Amino acid sequence: MKKTVYLDSTIPSYYFDNRESLKYPVDITRLWWEKERQNFDIWISEETIAELTEGNYPGKEEILEFVSKIKVLEFDKNIIEIARIYLDNYIMPGVLKGDAIHLSYASYYKIDFLLTWNCNHLANANKKNT
């Protein structure tokens, strides 16, 4: 059985990004997608889709088409409760509720890996241990 991966919105966003300042993470994202994704069962959530749907930015249509082919985890009310625990215990910052929701989906569904370029909140080794 394949390991599971949850994608937050940074992964599809970076896949289509052409800014020179993000060349390294964009190249890594594309390389991972081309060489590794077939080794994993890939998932997103409605939160991922909602974040990608917001705003007006270059490549939005391509990105939304890209994620439309990825399996979506079903929402469960417990996901909100898990996010609330993360926020109440300062595991995730209260101002970025989307990050808490991403982590909650991955936790609730026991996803093996949460793939992100969000090094401030999701991929941060300096999180408070509880």
C-alpha cells in the first residue's frame, strides 16, 4: 500500500509559479511531481481548493485544473475541533486558520506526509511540544 500525502495550496501554486525568486522551490516541486508522485496516494481538501480559488493571480485557471484531478478528503466536523485544539494550544497561529485546517485534515485522516512550502507554520521544526 502506498504512503499518503496531503498537499496544501503552496504545492500546486509553486508548480505553476514562474518567478525567478522562487526558482529553487519551484524546480523542486516540479521534480517531485514528475519523479515521485506516483509513489504516493495524493490528497487535498476543500481548504486547499478554497485557498487556490481566492484572489486574482497568474495561472489560476491552470492551478485549479491541476488540483481538480487530485482526490479530495471528505470534510468531517471533527476536523474543526482538531483545528481548534491546535489553535487553543498555540500549535498553530490563530491568525492563519487555514494552516490549522490543513494540519487537522492530515491528522484526522492519518496522512503520512503533509507536503508544503509553508516553513513558517506547517513545516516548522520549532513548534511547541505538547
